[in-house]
Amino acid sequence: MAKKKKKRTKPGSLTGPAQPARKQPLDGVPGPDGVRIGFAEPGEAGTVTALLKAAADDLETGHLEALARGQCGTWLRDALDGADLGELLVRAAAAGELQRAAGELSLPLVARDREGHVVGALLGVPSGTVISALGQLPGSRQNVLLSMLTYAKIKAVAVSEDARRHGIGAALLARCVQVYWQLDYTLLFGEFDAERDLGPYYTRQGFSVLQPGQGIDVGTLLTGSPFHLGAGPGLTLFHRWRPQDA
């Protein structure tokens, strides 16, 4: 019997099918060299911040401050266990708490070694650039909420110097993709410094790397009108669309 595709309730409606239960080992899944890839805990916020700041010059710490408060990524964890992201987001928007919702919808992943020490980290976030652009269009509230459940930006990924070249960064990216695809997100993207030769690396991880001046259309899917997203000055954009059969 063919497997029926399960659906998620979209923002704007508190009725409809509930998010299916997708239990995952939230304490971590196996990675290379005995590491485990899992959601970061509040007590690890300082280490995660230090790692990611070293990898991203423009890292905004709001999401990581939310991690320290226990308010970063919790909705994604709950959704993996059956909670409805659309309902959570609509309720937060109605209460005027979209900023908190952005933290709750962020993905803080860590790689822990055999002793439980954090040796790598990744942060995925709702895209502020996309949210800002869609907020200028008609029907902006609905579009903004939909974008927060459809697109995510890989803000930074980093591995401690003594743990590099063992595939830990690739394992973090793979787990990031797995989580977002399980939660029915459609697009993952990120940027890296154009002076760094990271294109081949991200291509090996299954991402497409754009040439200078190129962009991806993130408007048509949500609004019916094209809106193209490109890299910032001196940056290169990489992205990955969710396969239709995923």
C-alpha cells in the first residue's frame, strides 16, 4: 500500500490535520568518530556562541540568548514529537510574540564527543531578509507566517579546530536537512564569504551554489509573485530545495 503523505496545518487556520508524531532521539543521533548530533541545551549556549561567532562575523546573538533562556528550538523539538507548528505560530502572532517565535523556530544543533563536550555547532533560523521583504507585500501577515514554516537559513556552522576534517560539519548539515525536511520545510539556504573556496564543500553536501548575481525565487511559492533572494555583498549563496517525494 502506498504511503500517504501527511500534512501540516498552515498558519491562519487552527483546524485541520495535526502534525504527525515523528519521534526522534533528541539526545542525539550518531555521527563520525563517536560524536552525537543533537539539539543544544541551554547550558551549552556559551560554547555554541563562541564556536559560531568564530565562523560568522555577522552572527546575531538573539537566537543564542534565547537558547540560554531555554527558548530556542523548543517548538521544533516538540513538532518532531507531534506538536503542530502552524498552531503554535498563529497563537504567538496573535499575542504579538513573533520575535520569541523566531527563536522557538530556530534550530540549534551541536556535535558532542564521547565525553559530552561540544565540538561543533550549527544554527538554523527563520530568514529575516525574507520576512522583511514579504512584510512589504499585500497579505503580508499570512505570507510572513508561512515563510517562517517554509524557508530556513543556515546562519552558521562551525567545528572546533582540533575536531576538524573528520566529517563533523557534514554530519551537522545532514542532520539539519533531515530535521527541516521532516517538518515539511521547503527550502534551506545560507551564505559564505566569497573569498573562501567553500563552493565544492557545500556542493558535496547536496547544496547548489549560485554564481555572483544569481538569485532564487522565494516569492512565487507563497504569494504567486516572484521575489528573488540573492547573496549579500561579498557573499556567495548556497541552497537546497526539498525533494517533492521527501
